[in-house]
Amino acid sequence: MSEVRGLENEAEGPVTAYDLFVAVVAIIALAVLAVRMGLPDDSEIAELLDLFDLFFCAVFFVDFIRNTIRAPNRRRYLTTWGIFDLLSSLPTVGALRLLRVVRVIRIFRALRSIRILYKVARKNRAASLFTGALTVMMTLFVAVCVAVLSVEHAAPGANIQDAGDVLWWAVVTSSTVGYGDYYPVTDTGRLLGTLLMFVGVGLFATASGSIGGMLVQSLRESEQPDDVVQSELRSLKASVARIESAIGTGKEKD
């Protein structure tokens, strides 16, 4: 992925499209956690949100490992933001739900992600478009899954009845694969499925174009140091020419 020049992440490296993805995940994870806290444990929606939470935790843990490896000062990272990154990778389901500190850490991580995204929005238009498309795509994916499960699980003749069913259906629908083994039977479910297909196609294309734009901008910016070097060389050559001219003039006078 291309780098967003001029920005640094907490591991003291340049912010990449991957870092933007993790930042968006952190914000959505906090929103999912807030909704989950108001649901009973035995509901299908709660089970669905718990599965999303496990996915978010896996992303956070991979990010912690990556930042640990890439950090120029590993000890500094592990004793500062590394602790928060590791704690935020703990799931908020099962017995660990009682660890309220994990919820607080999620808030801190989301605030840090908002700061990173704000800086990106100010400095890089292509990265902002990518971030916006990714945010909309992930938010709609979660929202459609919740809505479809709500209207389908109790409908007569429905085959989308639990969290696993709706997740599989959403993945194959948004990617336009459409195996047909799971499908909505209610009018509302079909409308949401249509929305998910259009959003999947449009936003995947937008994300791909944004990544390309970020790469082009990164390549252009990487050429700037060469331009500066060439300018300095021309200035140096001109200075040498003036010195040689002055020396030659002095010799002629002698």
C-alpha cells in the first residue's frame, strides 16, 4: 500500500492504507460495542455483534504484532501505546465482558484513530476518499447484517436464521458471488440485499480507485527529493562556473 506522506502512526512509521483500515475498524468497533451493551446475551443480534467483535479483536492483535515488529524503538512502543493496542485486542465477549478496562481502552483507541483520520483528511484527498469509502462500506455491511437478521430469522420459510447464516449471506452478496444457498424471503430483506449488492460493487470500485490515487500521489511525492537534488546540482555548477571565471580573470591580469 502507498504511504501517506507527512503523517506518522503510533509505531513511528508512515501512515499507510492499512493504518487507515485499522483506524476505521477501531471507530466501528466502538460503535458495535456500544450497541451490544444494550442487548440481552441470548439474542441473535447480540451473537452477531459478538462475531464482529471477535473479527475486530483479530485485526487489533495483528496490528499490535505488526507495530511491535516495525517500531524503531520497540521498548518505547511496548511500554506506551503497545499496552493499549494489546488490551484493545481482548474480546468483550464471554468472561472477558466483565473487564471494563477493555471498553475504556477501546474508547482511547477510537479517539486516536479519529485524530489520525483528521490529519489524513487535511493532507491527502485520495486517502480521504479511500477512508470515507471504507467507513461507509463497513458501516453498511454491519447495519445490513443486523437489519436482515432482525427481519428474517422469525419469518416463515426463512433460511437466514442465525448470525452465521447472515454473515455468510452478506459476504457472498456484497462480493456479488451469490451462491444462492442463503437468501432473504421477506420484502425488506430483499431490498436490503439489493442495497448491499449495489454498495458492494460501487464501494469496492471506489476503494480500488482511491488506492490507485494514493499510489500515484506517493510516486509523485517520492520524485520531489530528486527534483530538489537536481536544483541543488544546477546551483552548485553555476557557483563553480563563477569561481572558475573569477580565477581565470585573475590570471589574465597577472
